[in-house]
Amino acid sequence: MRIVVLLGAPGAGKGTQAHVLARHLALPRIATGDLFRTAVREGTALGAEARTYMYRGELVPDGITVRMLLERLAAPDAARGAILDGFPRTRSQAEALDAALDERSVRVEAALLIDVPVVDLFSRLSGRWLCAAAGHPYHETADPPRVAGVCDVDGSPLVQRDDDRPDVVRARLDGQLGALGEVVDHYRAAGLLWTVDGRLSIAGVSAALLDAIEPAPWWRRTS
Ligand code: AP5
Ligand code: MG
């Protein structure tokens, strides 16, 4: 079972790169933010509870989040592993994941931090568009779709997220970066942390991440 964790601030590019890694490694992408947004759309009790935190830019409490993630990780399509996008987000979530994997004699293979200066995150989030069907991400200038307003992959319409409003973005950045630092420390102490420069192009970040988990043999390296 291969569990790869993608870490980064809001807007750092976790979702963008999780789609690439999931395709490359033939593993499902499990994104807690997407699971919460689906629950909100479907009007479930979980969605009703999560939305009050999400639209204030706060983290959803650990108990709810860990239960939801572990249930999803137990699904048959994740039997070979998963790319975790947006989880863990607190030290306690990281410890709960370690404990759950330990029961299966598995550990996190790598924690990949996409490092982007806070000053760049605003423009990334305000220019972001996502496809309504599967959440494929685009950016107005950095990564526009071939046809405006339409997903290249599945043709569905592009929409903006409710929590990408400037006031909620500010709350997400102000409120969540401290916890990210603790998760980074957790994986650094375990010797599992890889840091990649998230200011590179999207393709450049993908190459650096893939190199961290599946280094190309020296005869195939270009630099
Ligand atoms: P979540 O959905 O996880 O949001 P987030 O962490 O705030 O991160 P984003 O999805 O906004 O950014 P991203 O890093 O995926 O960037 P993207 O690839 O889209 O969580 C939402 C909410 O749910 C949280 O606030 C919280 O309330 C709750 N939640 C979720 N998980 C939780 C947990 N574990 N515990 C508690 N609560 C939880 O890229 C952003 C933009 O930049 C795009 O437009 C993209 O095209 C562009 N871009 C990407 N890479 C590049 C590049 N290299 N160069 C230029 N542009 C780029
Ligand atoms: Mg995302």
C-alpha cells in the first residue's frame, strides 16, 4: 500500500499536482476538501457541520475529518494506496493517520511539501477555476483551459469556489499556516519530508515531485 501525502498552504497547488501524481501512480486522489464540498452539495449532516467552518476559512474539527478520511481510505479502490491531498492538516490528524496505517503495518511513504510564498497565494486563489464534474483545476493566466469556461478533460463547466472570496482567503491563510508548520515538523522528524519549490511552472513542480518519489535513473536524467 502506497500512501503519499501532499502538503502545502491554501492555493499552493496540491490539487493540481495530486491529479498528476494520481494518474502517474495509478492511485486514487483523496482530497478531504472535495469530500467536504460533496457532503455540502448533497446536504448531508456532515456537510452541514463542515460548511460552517469551511466558509469561515477555519479547519473542520479533527474528529469529524479523521473519521471521514479513514472511511474513504478503507474503500476498495484505495487498497493499493492513495495520494492524500489536504490531509493531514494538523499534528493530531497526522498522528491518527500514522496509527491507522500502523494497524495495517504500513507507513506514509513520503510527505511532499509544495512550498509557495504567501504573497503568491492570493493571485492563485482569486484566479482559480475548477471543473464542476471532477474538480480539475485551472488558472485564468497560469493555466487557462483551451476553451474559456470549459474543462479540457471532461467538457464540464468551470466554476469558482465559495471560499475563494478575498475575505475567506485571508482567513484561510491567517488561520491555517500555523497548523501546516506543525504537520511539516511531524514529517521532517520522521525523515519523510521532501520540499519542492512551488514557484516553478506546473510541469516543473510535477517533475520535481515525481523525482522525489520515483527518482529517474541517472541515464534518463536531463539535468
Ligand atoms: P481544500 O479544498 O483542501 O483547500 P486548501 O487547502 O485551502 O487548498 P486549495 O484547494 O485552495 O489549494 P490547492 O493547494 O489545492 O491549489 P490548486 O492546485 O487548486 O480545503 C478547503 C477547506 O476544507 C479548508 O479550508 C477546511 O475548512 C476544510 N478542510 C479540508 N481538509 C481538511 C482537513 N484535513 N482538516 C480540516 N479541515 C479541512 O491551485 C491553486 C491555483 O493555482 C489554481 O488556479 C492552479 O491552476 C494554480 N497553480 C497551481 N500550480 C501552479 C504553479 N506551479 N504555477 C502557477 N499557478 C499554479
Ligand atoms: Mg485543492
